[in-house]
Amino acid sequence: MSLIECRSAQPGDLPALLPLVREFYTHFSFPWDEERKRALLARFLDDSQLGRLWLVAVDGQIAGYALLPLYFSVEFDGRVALLDELFVSARYRGTGAGTRLLEEVIHALGQEKILGIRLEVDRRHPGATALYTRLGFQPDDRETWTRRLEPAGVESALNG
């Protein structure tokens, strides 16, 4: 049986984290800009007000991560997390790493009095849907809509 351990990511974890994030972006065919993502992740890891990032390791090897920005919601009566990225590298899927990571995230956020976790589900990935359902997530009859803003808005996110 594999040893699965979870922990909060620290700024020094960035070199080990970046290849996993790249794998996530490649897996979903998202655009990838290495320097931009490195800068954004560095900022996220340096500022706990932005959110939380956890790592999961299998037998001492970093196998995945969960990135959860925080926001304030009047609907939820306080702080809420968005499970923006949850990823376990293909070679570690089926080990229980994703389940353990999400269980740890749920527990830790509850200890911080975070009042909810929201997420998006890609229906083309039934394994993800099954994981979220098993851990108590439910669809809320809403759709996620997106409007991307001009690149100038994205640049300002890097600068503060």
C-alpha cells in the first residue's frame, strides 16, 4: 500500500509544482505560458489572503495539487473557496491520492471556518464527477459563465 501525505504548499515548492501545473494545462488543452504561470503561482504562494494550495505526495513523490482561491460571499455568509484546479498526475490516479487530497482540503477549510467550496466539473471526466459526488458535492442547478477581460486586466493581476 502506498503512503499518501497531504500538506500546504510553500513558496519553495514552486519548482516541484510547476511541472504538475503544466501537466494539468496540457491534459485539458489550456493555453500555457510558463513565465506567466510561474509568476502567478509565486504570487499565490506568497499571499495567503488569495487562497490555499495543497500538495499530495505518494511514497514521497509529489503527485498532485489543489488550488483554491478564496472570496467573500454574502450568499454563503462569509468566506468561500473555489476549487479552481484539482489535479493528480496520470501515474498516480487510482491510488487514492485525489480522494485523500480533497478530504484534507475539506477538513482544513472547515477548520478555518470557510463556509463553502465551489467547483466546476467537466462532464467529459466521469472520474472527477464520481469523486466529487462521493465527497458530498452536488450540482446546484447553475451554470458557470465566463467573460475573459482584456489582457491589460490580466497584466495588472501580476502586479498587484
